[in-house]
Amino acid sequence: ENLGMHVGFIAMMDLTRNTKISFQPMLANYGYKYKTEYQWQGNTNLHYLAQYHQNLRMYEFPIIVGYYFRAQTWQPYVQGGAHYAFVSSSNTAVAVTETITSGVGTNSIVEYNSSVSSSSLFQKHHMGIMGGGGIQFLGERIHIGLEANYRFLFTKLNTIESRYSNNQVVSGYND
């Protein structure tokens, strides 16, 4: 459900035989879904369901230093570096269903959808560090690899001030 994508390139330079520095700018699109559901029961029952689909687009600029172990065909490596990201846009689609049931069995269903910009919820600039590793296949003219990285941000994606600032995105919540 929570699909995203990264598109970018790698510019790499050898510092030593086994140590390389790389610049890996990319465009990242993160998608995630979540929901809020609650109900009240009494003479009139209310069931409220809000489903959110968030898309966050970022430009990311990591600078990474890696140690590449000597190998003939398969080459493992470890790496670490600094990370800067810029949030360019964010959109949120919200689908809300409210079902009201009275004590005599009468149902009232209200459904509404909206799609709004949620860019105001996020800080624009982010910095952090990253580390990871991987393995790559060394062909004659191409290298194909698989890697995993962990990123730690020094900044938060949003602040308490901005978190509840867009009622179209966070309806039903007040600070």
C-alpha cells in the first residue's frame, strides 16, 4: 500500500583503491496511507472513518564515502555520509465516511472526499547522516547492485506548530 520511488544517478570518484566518494542526487516520492476511526454510542451512534493517502516529494542530495572490499565478481561494501533533503511538495487525499444510527434504526451516511496540498505541514530543509552497505556485481561495462541504508535526520519532518495547521488534512484534531 505504501509505495514510493527514487530516481537519480551516482557520480563516484576513487579516493584510494578501496575507498570511494559518491554524490547521489535523486528525486524521491514517498506514499503512505493511514486511517482514523472512532465511534460514539448512546441514543444516537456515530461511526467516523477517515482514510488518508499522503504523497511527499523530496529532492535528496547524499554525499557518501564507501569502503569497497576487493573482489573479482561480487563486491561487498560499507558506506556512510551526510544527507540533505528539500521537500518540494506534499498532497493529501482524504476520504471520510460518517454513519449515524439513531435508536429507532434510522441510518444516515455522509461521504466526502478531498485532495489538498499539505506542504505547509512539512519543514522544507532537512539534514542528517546515513550509513549502510551492499553488494554489487562487477560486469565488464556495468555494475549492478543491491544496497540498504539507514538515515537519521537531525531535523523533524514537521513541527508541533505545523502539525495541526491544515484542518482539511487533520480534521477532527485540535491542539
